[in-house]
Amino acid sequence: MILKLTNKSRNFYAHIGRIFGSREVQKVTGDRFYDDEGKVWYVYYSRGNPDTFVSVQDNKIKNVWTEHKNHLIEVLNQINKELPVKESVVPVVFKDEYEKAGLKILGNGYKNFIRIRGENHD
């Protein structure tokens, strides 16, 4: 099951709170997550536990974290179908999953990040 939440959603922090300030997330992705206004969070639940988190703001993917790469591909597929994903800078550690979800790799240029875009974006 994939939930779509914002920081105004009921029980938002119960669903997503553990990834904010997580040293493991920061170590793996090189990124820190914030509960900014305007972000829509796609959260994949497996067996009652959230294990994949992707935030989108203004059709740009902002944050990516997963404990199960196949779940990340499902979330990215849903986002790519729902939105024309604009050029986004995301953690390079999930490069294979972006490609498997049909997102176009635009190049590196950053130590821990890569630029991507949805195939359906002009």
C-alpha cells in the first residue's frame, strides 16, 4: 500500500518521523530530510510498516529512502505515472531503481547525487 501524505496529514510524524534526523538515512544517501511545507510524501507500507519514503514538491523529487528497492521502484512508477517529473537532484545510491522506474538519468555533477527527469516531461 502506498500512502500520500503532507506535513498536515493526520499522524504524519507517526508514519514518517523516524527518517527525519536519521543518521543511517544521511549516511547512505548523503541527504537530510525535512518536513517542508508543500512536499507530498509517498510512503510504501509493507506488512504494516513503512519502508520506502519519497517526497515530491512542485513536480520535483526531493527526498528518497528505502529499505526495499523493489518497493522504491513501485513508488517511483506511481509518481512517474501521476506527474510530469521535472529535473530533480536525488541520491545516486538508488540510480538503478530510477532507471527501472522509467526515469531518465541526466548526469552526475555531484558527489552523492544524480540528476533525473521523468520520461513524460517536456
